Amino acid sequence: MRYDELKGLLILTLITFVWGSTFSFTKIALEVFTPFFLLFLRFLLGAFALFLFLILKRQRISINFSGVILGIINFSAIAFQTFGLRYTTATKTAFITGLSVLLVPFFEKLVFKNKIYWNLWLAVFTGFIGLIFLTTDFSSISTINWGDFLVLVCAVLYAIQIVYISYVVERREIFDLAFSEILFTAIFSFLFFLIFEPRNLPLNFILKNSLSVIYLGIGATAFTLTLQLVGQKYVSPTKSALIYNLEPVFATLFAFLLLSEKLNFQQIIGASLILISLFISIPSSFQNKS
């Protein structure tokens, strides 16, 4: 394994750990903030933190079109996920979001013309069965959790984002991409906040409930989205997605520690099947590389 690839894998593992914590912190923040306003605060703070970092580094700052596209995809994905978290648990959200890993090779095939191997089809089937067990209440089978569906849409968008990052990261300056992505996610969040949500939160209320937002804005946004671009510069889209497999594991740990969330037996079976499906897909990354 090359040094650059090892560095990329370690970076992606670190940010996956941080992302695993965001489900719980977002769930906590949603108790006091509306979804679009929370996203606006998070990404505004993230953009400001990255801006200060680049100024201190005397780094030239510019907006590029690829970063704007990333901002649109990121805003759409995280908006669906944040709204979904209002109606479902942090643990279920993490496992459903993890299904994006299974979708990456299919989008990767469209962009890079990579072959799809048999184990990936098995992984998709196993993951689908796991999704049914995780999200379906068989005692009232006609009831569909709206939050679970919103998070599933988020998973599709994240798969697109992973492949798009790998497509543009070799062609654009990393900091320009990261700053453009974060800034335009904040702008779109603000516009949707103005259109769809009440604007009656006083400044002192925001300050008193700011700890989760500060962590989400600086640690889980400016820090991780920049490092994601660095890590994926050295790691293929499918291998990157495989590292992201660990996110539901970290998320379950944080949800247990911070929210006291637990899965019932049926949901444990579903979560286990999803986790198994993610690792069934591992050989595809090495086959595509060869």
C-alpha cells in the first residue's frame, strides 16, 4: 500500500468517527432549532472557520463551479437527513445513510465505466433485506416511517456526492472546493429558512444553545469536509465508501452514550444485515483496481 493511500485511509477513518457523532448532536440540536436554521448556523460557522484558517495560511480564496455543485448536493442530502432525524432515531438514520456505500459503485460505473461484480449485487440484496427489518414495524405493516424514507433519499444523494468528489478533486484546488461547498450549503440553508421557517429566535436563545452548533459547524463541517477532499484525493470512490462503513458503528456508540438509544431485536437483525452487506461489497474495490 502506498504512503499516500495509507494517509488517505487514516484521514477518512478520522472524519468517519466525527461524522458518527453528528447524528446524536444533530438530534440534540433539533430539540431547540428548526432544521433549516440549524443547517444555516452549522454551515455559516463552518464557512467562517475555514475562511479564517485560509486567511491565516495566506491562501487565496475563490469560488468555483464544481464547489457550488457540491454545495447543492451536500445541502440536499443533509437537509433530507436532518428532517428525517426529526421523525426517526439517530441509530437508524446512521445505518440507512450507510446504504449510500452500496450505491457508490453503480454511480461510479456511470462516471468511470467500472465493472459491477456479483458480490455487489449480493450486498445490495442483503442491505435491502436489512433495511426492511430495521425500518418496518411488522405489527402495523401499512405504516411507513416518513423519517426513514427521507434518510434513504439522503443516502442516494451522498452516494452521488462521493463519486462527484472523486471526479473533480484532481481537477480543482481542494480548499476552493471545500470553501465553496460549505458556503453555498449555508446560503441555500438560509434561503430555505427564510421561505419555510418562522424567524422568531432571539440572539440570547441561540447563544445559550450553541454548543452543539459549534461542534457541528467547526468539527463536523469545516474540519471534516476539507479533510474528506484531501483523503479522497488518494483513495478511490469505492474504497472511500468502504471506510464510511464504520459510520453506523460509531453512530450507534454515540447514540447509546448521549441519547440512551437502543435497538430492539428485529432492528438489531436489520442493522447487522446492513453492516454485513457493506463488507460483502469490499472485494469490488480491489477487483476494480486490478
